[in-house]
Amino acid sequence: MSERYSKFHIRVKKGRGLRRTTVSIESIIAELFALRLGHSLDTGEGHTAVREWLQEGQDEENMSYTDSGLLKRKMLLEIADKGLLKKWYAE
């Protein structure tokens, strides 16, 4: 990928309805995450898989705003090797 950031459109709460917003994730992180999901980010399926995961993360947090930092942190924890995470949590 040549772009520095990959953009994903998700929905966030606005009153009783929803509004659309854009989440920008560094392309290297988005591509690695898409690969973790079994896709290439360059395909429609890969982009959709990452966007759907971001939407699920947003919905889990039940926020009326988008915290892209929180979503990115969750994404990095999913990408990271489980052995590395054990070491990180042990410190």
C-alpha cells in the first residue's frame, strides 16, 4: 500500500440515530490486521472485514464518538504475537 493511512467509514450514535464518521488507521497496521483476518486490504473483502471489525469494536464500546486510538489499540493487540503479549502483560 502506498497510502500512509487507510480510511474506514463506520457509524456512531447521535441522539436516537446514527451518524457516519471516518476512522483513519496507519496503512501498515490496517494491512497487517487484514492479513490476520485472512484477507489483503487491497481487496474489497479485506477492506470490508476490517471496517466490520472496527464497527463491532465501536458498538462494543457503546460510545457517541469515535475513539480511533482505542480502536487502534485493540487492533494492535489482535495483531501482536500472543507470546509477546504475555511478556508485555507480565511487566
